[in-house]
Amino acid sequence: MAAAQLERAFDARKWIKKIPHIKFPTGWEVQIIPPFSGALIRFRVNDVVSVYLDVYDLLGGFEGEPYWEVYPHKGDVYRCAMNNVDDLIKAIQESLDEPAT
């Protein structure tokens, strides 16, 4: 019952056709994790980089449109529009290339 309520609240089926395909580079280990705190989608890359998709401006906000957030990224976070997959991949790679703290 809770799952059905969550699906309706997030209009999950609507987003199936709207979320872009992402071709991850070879060598990345992508772990899909359950969404929480208002994100529609969450995943981690190589156990280092956390990524979420916020489609309703419930978390960080990004010019009133769905966006990806990458953390950590250059000591902060990085956000880009949902359909800007090229910049998303670039930001994740930059985060992976950062020295471990």
C-alpha cells in the first residue's frame, strides 16, 4: 500500500519516458540505491560519488526544472539539467578523478 502511494505521489510512471538514457563509461561500477529524501532516483559510482535526480525541486533546487546532483564535486556539489547527460558524466568523472580525502 505504501509503495502504491509513493508511486502516485511521485507520478513515477510519467518519468519513465522522460528520464534520459545514460551510457556509463567502461570501468564504472554503478550501484542503484533506493531513493530517499525526495529524490526520484539515486545511484553511486565506484562507492565514491553519489548522484540523485530531483524532479520536483524537493532537495537543492535548480532553476525550476528536473536536475541531477553529483556529490562530492570540487569541494561542493554539481548540478545539471536532467537532459544534460554529457555534463552529468563529465562531472562524475571529475569527482572520480579528485584525490581522496
